[in-house]
Amino acid sequence: MKNMKKFVLFGLSLAVTATLAACGGGSDSSEGTQTDEGYVPKTLKVQFVPSQAAETLEAKAKPLEDLLEAELDIPVEVSVSTDYNTIIEAMSSEQIDIGFLPPNAYVLANEQSDAKVLLQAQRYGVEQPGGKPTDELVDSYSSMIVVKTGSDIKNLEDLKGKTIATQDVTSSAGYVWPAAEMKKAGVDIENSDITTVQVKGHDQAILSVLNGDVDAAFVFEDARNNVVKDVPDIFEKVEPMYITEPIPNDTITARADMSPEWNKKIQDAFIAIGASEEGRQIISDIYSHEGYVVSDDSNFDIVREYAKEVGQ
């Protein structure tokens, strides 16, 4: 009987504890706290997708942890994902707090889980021919379709029946923009006897063209700069055949329930990092970002139009 009383008292204690937790202002976990204002992270989880070789990006991204920790005063975990859909799902299931997402992936995340765009990246413009950066910071960029120099592919019509290296289908520069503009020109990538080969990283797409594994590739302008250290004459060997209309720059996006206070803290942290010499070098190495500006969902209405064009 004494043991039974102890068991009952223990059960009542657990029930009271659970009730108090449910009735309180928030619930704690090892990752963060849910409050009336929204989610407050104890450890900020940030994730990328490779725009270059995955192992290279991960090594370059790790120093960002220290800079973010110094700005936010909480631990930060930076990781590399396999593709953008994985980040979208992870943010939707609240496993990841912050995702570096290109425009189309952001739109999908916003539609799926109401993820919030916080920032847009700034990059230096690109001049053609030559692919060299300008001295002007811009909040948009273009995609280009590259071919091997001397290729018989001279226009979009010539891509029919060819093999094209692409990124994930949610990648703005690596799929959506060139596919949408091809479709507008009467070359439907799904119905033109075109073979697509998905590769991981725009540098890998460039190398696939160089090595003759594919006839063409969708890449951001000018992804050849990511290869020039290993292939110094890449600008002579691979050339742009087509350059798209501008695309809004990449986003830094927060999970839907992040508190407004923390959204602001994260915005301020990334802006400060982009403004520092050390921080700018890190984000430039990762994604060719040169800084960040506060963004708004309406900036991505054009992205929704292009996504519809390719059936997304």
C-alpha cells in the first residue's frame, strides 16, 4: 500500500508539472523556446545548399558560426544540405531555423510553411563579355546557358535534343529562369527531347560542359569564376550562349514561427557581418555575397510568375 501511494503521488506530480508547462508563457526545448511572441532559439541552426563543391562550401561556411555567435550571443550550427527541398522541409518541420534559399526555393518555403524572407544578398554586377565583376553592388543577377567554345549550339532552338546540366528544379539560376525563357521561345524543356542531368554545384555544371559530359549547362552569371583557379583558361574554353532576364538575389529566410524580435536580431547580425572585412570575405567565399539588405515578400512576385511558367 505504501508503494502504491508513492506511485500515485509520483503520477500526480508529473500531471501537475505537465499542466503548469502547458499553462505557462512558453515551452522549452534544447533548441529553443516557444513564447507568445514566437520562437526564441537557444541554438540557431543555419543551413546552406552547395553552389560549389559541397565539401568546399562546408569548410568555408564553418567560420560563419563564430561570427554569428558573437553577434547573437547564442550557439550557432551551420550545416550543408543536399538540396533546397530538404531545407524547405526542415524549416517546415522546425528542424532548421535559417535557410540560405534562392528565390524560387524561398517562394516554395513561403507557400508551404509561411517562411519569412529576412534579407536579400547583394553582389557585384557582372559585365559581359569577360564575366568580370563591376564595382556596383546589385540585388539581382542573371542566369546563363553555357556551352563549350566552338559548339554548334548558337541559340535556344539548338538545345532541342541536347543534354543539359542543371541544378535542383527549385534553383532559380540553375533551372527555373533558363527553362522558363526557353519555353517562352518555344523550346519546352519537358517536350523537346532534351535530357537533363542534375549536378550539385554550378562549378560542377561548368566542368561537365568542359569535360564533354553534357552539351550545355544552366548556371548563374558568371559561375566560371568559381572554376578559374583550377582551370585558368576556363573563360576561353566555356562561353555563355544565352543570358536571362534579372533574377532577385538569394535570400536569408527564417522559419515561420521565429519571433519578430529574433528576426530583427538575425537581420542585424547578418548585415553587420556583411559590413565587416572578415565577414564579407566569408560570405563572398560561400556564395559570392558582398552584403545584405532587408527584403520583402513582394520582391519575389516575379519569381512566382516564372515558377508558374515551368509548372511549379
